[in-house]
Amino acid sequence: MKSHTCLNIGYSIRFIFLGFLLIAKVASAQKRILSIKDMLILVQSGQPQLQAYQKQTEAAGHNIDLAKNTLMPNLTAGYQAGYATYNNITGMSYPGLMMPITGPASIRNNYDPVPGTALTGLFQWTPLTFGQREAAIEKAAAQFKLAGTYYDNALFRQQFAGIAIYLDLIYLEKLLGSQQSNIDRSRTGLQQSLALAKEGLRPGLDTVQFQSTLAQAEMDRLTTQRLYQSQVLELLRLTGLPDAPENLVLSDTLLAAQLPVPPDTAGLYTQHPEYKYFEAQVAVSSANLKEINRAWRPRFDIWANAYSRGSGVEANGTIDKAGGWSLTRNNFGAGVQLSFPILEFSKVNIQKKQYSSLLKADELQLSQISIDLQKQIETAQIIYTQDLTIAELAPVQSRAARNAYDGLKQSYESGLVDFTRLTQGQYQLLNAEAMEASAYLQVWKSLLDIAVSKGTLNIFTNQLR
């Protein structure tokens, strides 16, 4: 009997242990750990808008194939049947397919309806365009590159936004921890003031003031919590993650306690996505101008056709309606055509001036972007140096504020200082802790600004451990 009891107890303990293990696994499965590098990948794959830009780039790439495809000949087949007046029976073939003219001229007007049919095949080929086809291909290639740079620039901006939000969340997490510590200090102070007031060592007013301080500390933390959750939701939107805000866990929180190594900022800004976009825009405008310059050139076409027709009117003028439905006359033709738009020179000259102005405008915009990016790099480097100096001093302030608060707390318990001095020291400690986290993360933000101004986020991500 005793052995059975022990066995049942053993099974119960094992069942309970497995239950706790299952609950722990479910709880951990609900949490999503997100690093900055993983976030950058999710931003690229999780936004439908960026995927739409990618598809637009693919569509622009097909324009190159379409421009090249104009070298291929065209073969068009057509059949026509009509029931028209004696004077005008459809059936004659023409390089533009068919015209409503046929057969012998009638001696007099005869409006009796008779049938007419025609079957034709038209071959057209434009092997020579005197540079027009090449200009169209070059324009399509430039537009494809422009679409690609637009996608790259949009992705770059979204990834930058994701990193900036991630850094803000690290700071807010650190601030929430400091505010929780401040709540604990206020709650401890309230309990001490109650005890000291009962012993007559402190006035009862201190208790009321501690209650007010505690309530304010809790409201401040709730405000920060609300801001934190809104930022998490924005990060989830950028990454396309379906998780709830409370299930997201940031893994790169150590950035709030370490400083990056000064970056190597050598190299030019010409690989910046925004610079590449305006550079591609200049190439498109240049290709447009080249296409217009070649528009006033001749065009050489080769054509050939074969056709059969049937007419309800015989050569002697007699009507044979049954013959109108049969293809009794067969013909073929071939030829070349050289055409030149003589009177379009005025229109082409106006377009040349128009596209020359557009090209010049894009070149000036590219020059402005060059100036702006250069100044952004210089500004970011200066700010980084200043923020690094501030961050090195922040721990000194934080340690001093903590020591000062500990001393004021002991002095308050001994009756040497009043409530105002103690809460002032408590506030200074909270502010110093927040400033330390802010100073460290501001250095990372300055590093991010350098990376953005240089156009490569690797300057930032290479320092992530």
C-alpha cells in the first residue's frame, strides 16, 4: 500500500513538473526577441509598400526588352467581309491592311447591295532607325536604374527609421527601469515617514507629501509606458510583425551601457542612395534629350503583303453575288519605304530646348545634393565628438547623484534634513540616471547620423555585438 502511494506521489510530481515546463515553453514561444540586424531584414521583407517599389522596378526592366523587341518584324493577318453597294465593294488590300475600294468602276450609280470579301497578310520590318532604337533602349535602361535607386532610397530611409525607433525604445526601457526605481524609493520613503511620524520624529505632513510624490512617480512611469508602447507599435508596423507590443523583447539593450568606437569616415558620399537617385535622374534626362535629338531622322521600313479578294461584281459589270463570298483574285506585293518628317523640325527644336532645361535642372539638383550630403557628414562628425564627450561625463554625474541621495536619505532618517532636500536629491538621481542612458544612446544616434550621411548603415551595424 505504501509503495502504491509513493508511486502516485511520484507521478503527480512528474505531471506537475511537466505542466510547468509546458507553460514555460508556451510563454517563451509567445515572446519574440528582436535584434537590430534582424529588424533591418524584416523591414526589407515585411512592408508591402517596399515590395510594390520592387515590382515597379521589375516592370521598368521590361521596358528595355520592349525597346529591343522593336527590331523584330511584325506579321498581321486579317479577313474582311462586307455587304455594300454595287459602287463600292470592299476587297482591295493595302499595306495598312484593307481599304473599302474594289473592282471595275460602274458605268452609273447603282445602289444594289452585293457582297465582297478579302483576306490579307501584312509583313512589316524596321531594321534601320538611324539611332532611334538605340536611344529608346538607353532611355529604358536609365528608367530601370532610376526605379531601382528609388527603391534603394526608400528602403534606406525605412531602415534608418527602424534603427532610430529601436534606439528610442532602448532609452525608454532604461527610463522605465529608472522610474520604477524612483517609485520604489518613494514607496520606501512613504513607509519610513509613516514610521517616523508615529514615533514623533517627523511631522505627518511628510507622509502626505510622500504620497503625492509616489503618485506623481507612478503617473510619470505610465506616461513613459504609453510612449513606449506607441513606439513598439510603430516598429511592428515597419517590420510587418503581427505580434502584440508586450511580446516584443529587444536584444540590443546593452547599447545603453556601452559606447561605440569612433567610426572610420573615409570615402565619398557618392554611394548614398539619395545621391544615386538624383544621379539616375540625370541619366534619364540625358537619355530623353538624346531620344529627342534622334527623333528628326529618317525611318526605313520593309513591307510585304499577300491578299485574295472576292467581289460580287464581275469585270463586265454583271452581278454575281455568290462570287462575292469566294476568294477568286490573288495578289501579292513587297517594297521598301524611307520616310522623313520634314516639317517636324520646329516641334523637335522646341522639345530639345525643353529637355535641355530639364537636364540642366537635374544636374543642378545633383550638385545641391552633393553640397548637402557633404555638410551633413561634417555636422554629424562634429556632433558625434561632442556627444561622446558628454557621454563620458554622464556616469560621473550619475554616481555623484546616487551618493548624494544615499547621504540625504540617511540624514533624513536622522532628522538632519527635511522632506524637500530629500525629494530634491531623489529627483536629481532620477534625472541623472535618465541623462546617463540618454547620453550613451545619443552617441549611438550620432553614429547613426554619420552612417546615414555617408549612405551606408554598415558604419552603424558593424559595431553591434
